Amino acid sequence: MLILIKPASELCPLQRRPPLRERESYITGAQSVSLALTPIQRPEMYIIGAQPLCSQLSGLSQGQRKLCQLYQDHMIYIGDGAKTGIKECQYQFRQRRWNCSTVDNTSVFGRVMQIGSRETAFTYAVSAAGVVNAISRACREGELSTCGCSRAARPRDLPRDWLWGGCGDNVHYGYRFAREFVDAREREKNYPRGSPEHARTLMNLQNNEAGRQAVYNLANVACKCHGVSGSCSLKTCWLQLADFRRVGEFLKEKYDSAAAMRIGRKGKLELVDKRFNTPTPEDLVYIDPSPDYCLRNETTGSLGTQGRLCNKTSEGMDGCELMCCGRGYDQFKTYKHERCHCKFHWCCYVKCKRCTTLVDQFVCK
């Protein structure tokens, strides 16, 4: 679903800042990920009016640089959000043939991203989700000049004697700003309607939106009890982001059920198999089949599974049979160090011993 973006002046009506022109401030989910690996952590680069930050970020269009210059304080949180997305991607796929490996500081995920596969769909979604998450939290913490605590309306089902207040995560602002920023370059592209490039643009926009929707919809009400000795005679509640691990798990489920699409005669994506339900804005879509990721392939960007650890007893994707693609595996022994024999001492600390055990490990040939 394509959503038109309101000017940035409407993101926070109490702040008088120059409005952002539509179609001038766009960037891809993949490029927001590249910000995560760009060394922009120098505090002096965030002084108002400083130009080095925006000039040193590669891949920005003219409109994106204007957005960067107007909202320099947002850039570091966009990078932080992309880092969060990368880490979550690597966690969710740690036991898969494709384990969300980054390649270098320029292309991040390498040639894999050139294929409109399920894996690319997940990467766009989780990186967009990371940006929403980081911006929403930065608003609550008072780190951004154009937003503050959440102004979400009181939920209708909240008990009447509970207070609606506190300083909640501003997921509404985070969603809107991330939508404008992350979708930027996709909306600036002007490929012929119905072309393969146009199909890929529509795919990216769909998956960006799915990532943002995940953070927005999983945000929930958190409450704190007040009263004598914690009697909870009164509660104060606010809007709070879900733990990002939950977002990652939700998007992983969407990855498993992602819909295969193709470009139709009307220049819109349509299902390859009409027996399935039409994807909603929360669903992931893809247009190309995935490589098998078994062997290293410079053309597709597959790193292969040679040298990957596998589980000999598992019948799942982390099992040696599937992970190693039938090539077999090598066994070796290694020492495992862990805390053990932990005891609680009054008051108030835990003391543990360090145990070393010899364990078997298996590596794909």
C-alpha cells in the first residue's frame, strides 16, 4: 500500500521548522542500513549548522541532504536503528543457510540485496522497523528537537480510575518520520510503469511499510502501580514500544509466509498464485526466488555454508544435513567455558565458579 507523506512541519505542530517538501526527502531501507556502518559518531558533527555530517554520508540525493541538514540530530538515531535491525536479522537467521551476514562497509549485505528475494524483503522490513524504534525512543528521551513524549490518545478500554500520562515512546512521530526518510529514494525513482525495476521499487515500499507497521502495532500500554506499600490503588499508564526481539520474531513469521508477487498489466504487484490471500500492509512480499545459499557465488552474493557450525542431532535448518547441503561435516573438540556452581551470598551478591568442559562441535565441509 502506498501512503502519501504529510510535510514534516506536521510531524510536530508545536515546532516551527522549515517544512519538508514531498518528494525531496527519500531514501531506501538498504541505505538506512548503510548509515549503521558509517562512522558518524563524532559529536562535533552534530552542531547545528555544521555541514560535514551530511556531506560525508554517501548515497544521499539532493533532497535527502536537505533533510539531513534540517534534522541532523536524527541521523545518529537512524544509524542506531539500522544497527538494531542488522543485529536482529543476524539473530533471527543465525541457524539458517543465509545468516544475514554483512559483507563490507559499502554494500552492507553485498550482492544478495540485488535479488528481490524473501531475504531482501526481511532486511528492508527489519531495518525500517529499527529506524521507527530508535526515533520513537529518542523522542521520549528528549534527544530530538522536533518531538517529545507520546501524545497518543487514552485507550478506550483503560479503566476509568487509571491515569493516562507518563512519558511514552512517541511511536506516532517515529512512524511518520521513518516513513518519509526510509521510503525516500524509492519514491524518487522514475522507472517505466510495469518494468522489472518498477516491480522492485513497489516490493521495497511494501516491505518498508511492513516493518514500520510491526513496530507501530506491537506498541502496547505499560502501567506502574502507586499506593501505600505497593498496594496498586492507583495506576499510571503510557504507550511503550514492544521489545525489539518481539518485532524481529513477528517479522520472521512474516518472512516464512511471504507472498510471491509479479508485476501486473496495470503496473501493480499481483500474486503469482491467486489461491493465496492478497497481502496486507503488514505482510512481506518478494518477486525473485532465493538462491540456495549452499555454495559461495560471487554473482548472487551467496557466502555459502562451508565452515558454518551445525547441530548434528537437529532435523531443522541448523542440522548438519540441511545446513551443509549434503556435503558432510567435520567433527572437532573444543573447550567451553561457562559459569557454574553459583551461590547467593547474603547480602547481596552471587558468586560463581568457572567451569571448563570439552565438547564436540561440527562444521560443514
